[in-house]
Amino acid sequence: MRSALEIAQCALSEIPGWERAKLSPIQGGQTSDAWLAESGARRAVLKADAKIRSLPFRDRNSEAGIQRVAAHHGLAGKVLYSSATVLLSDYIAGASWGREELAQDDNLEELGQTLSRVHALPLTGVRFDAPAAARFYASRITRDVDRALVQKHVDTVCQTELPAELCCCHNDLVAENMVSTPSLKFLDWEYAADNDPLFDIAIVVAHHDLNNPQTMRLLSAWCESDGRVFLEPLQLQIDMYRSLCWLWRAARS
């Protein structure tokens, strides 16, 4: 079996102008190996898979299609090359966000406004299938866990209904995927699909433990009005996200 580095090197050898680029791993990726490719003064991010990814993941061509649209609107890095198993995109030089940045009111307002731009992008044509993802993760839990608890989390995800009108969503908005350039851009569009826009908000709130005032500031900036009307449906999305995370972690441990 080829190593991740060998797969990445093979992928680069097929991309004109990048055949001799230097590769170094990018730390922090949770679902796939990402590499920094350097060729002279040029820098790019490479994702290369041994085989075409199956659901709940997107293949790299599909991911690239969404990222191209986002990049056109100043929300992502430019795609340089893609195939079903390879994605090469511009390296975004900027300040990566963390919990400290999300604790600042101005940043929460910028994030809410930027998210509204993401949700205004054209639909991707693919729905985010949270139930399929939940069942996928549950099927890969091999350690000794309470199966009733596993089923409870699967049920929480499956019973959360999608709204009648969906939006293009990023679906993986952890702080590590946010970069100030100085305008805010998002990394890693591999989960992007049509979904309830409140799911993006739910990830930010639940993953980073935002308090009530911070949540309200983010919501209000996103909807440009009083965000309190969205608190109840947001909680449903938070519950679903937490169940998905529990299943994902259980499948990986």
C-alpha cells in the first residue's frame, strides 16, 4: 500500500508546472491529508486520495466545483487543478482563527456577515445527507460502547428535518477553517452542500462553546435583524451537530 506522501507525489507529477514541487504536511486536517506544495515562489495546498471518496465525503472534482464558485466571490482560495482524486488550490496566506478570535465581537459580526454571503451562493445541487453520515459513522464504531446510546445519537440526527428552502452551506465551520486575509475566507470545502443555513451557525456555536450574548451577536449579524427568532431552530441544529460529532469521534477511537 502506498503511503500518503507517495500518493501526493504521484498526484503532483501529473500537474503541469508542479512536477518538482516540494511537499510538506499541513497539520490539523481531521478528514484527509493536506500538503503544502512549494515551487519557487508559488505555494499551493494539495489534497490527494488513493481512490475516489464515497459519501458522506465529496470527490475532489465536486469539492473543487463548489470552491471555484466560492473563490469567485472572494470566499475561498482559487482552484488550480482538480480531478476525481486530486485538488490543488492556492495557499491562503493570512491569520488563522481560533477560539480567541471568536471571542471578539467584531469578528463575530464579520463571521455572521460572511456566512450570509456563503448562504447566498448558488445551490450546489447536492443535499447534505446528515442521516447517511450518522449511519456511516455508527457502522464504523468497533469499540465496546452502549449501542443504545449510539442509536440515540443516530435517531437525533435522522429526526432533524430539513427546511423547505435550503442554502449552499460550508458544513465544517471550525475556527481552523477560517482565515483573515484580511477579509475572511474559509478553507476545506469538502463537506459543502445544500443544507439548513443554521447548521453552519450551530457548528460555530457548539464547537467553540459560544455563550448566549456571543450567539446572539453572530445570529443578528447573519440575518441583519433580531436573531432571537432563530434560537429555537438553531438549538435543533446544535443537537444534531453534537450527535454527529459524538458518532464521528466514536468511529475514530
